[in-house]
Amino acid sequence: MSESPPKSTPSAIAINGFALRVIRERTGEKVADLAQAMQVDRSYITKIENGTSKRVSVDFYKRLLAHLAIADHRTLLAAPVFNESVA
């Protein structure tokens, strides 16, 4: 039997900016507040939410999930799959 090569960790993750905006707005957080918490420029959050920036680093994605208290890592994925892990 041949073994399949180990899966590599992605360097960037496709993110669903619209979902991010909906969740951020439902929590009552402003773009500026989220940007400050994430230590990025406000325009970066806006670009993600508008779909201009479609990929984010794995580290940024994990920090975003933690900040928004999202337990299921698939929540903000652009194309969620059930066997993918970002952990």
C-alpha cells in the first residue's frame, strides 16, 4: 500500500466577507473596533467584508474566530468543507 503525502497547512484561507460583516454587525462591533482588536488597519477589514480581499492568513483567521467567539472554524470560510481543519 502506498501512503499519501502528508497534508500541508494552508498559508492563506478564503474568507466569506459577507458573513464576517453580518456577524460583526450582529455583535454591535464597529469596523474600527474590530480593526483595533485585530491590530490591522480599518480599510483591511472593509476590504475583507466587501470581497476585495478574499484570502487571509491562517493566523489572522484563527485570531478573528477567537475574537468573535466563533467555535466552528467553517463559519467564515468562503467554501466550507467538513473535513478541513485550520487548527
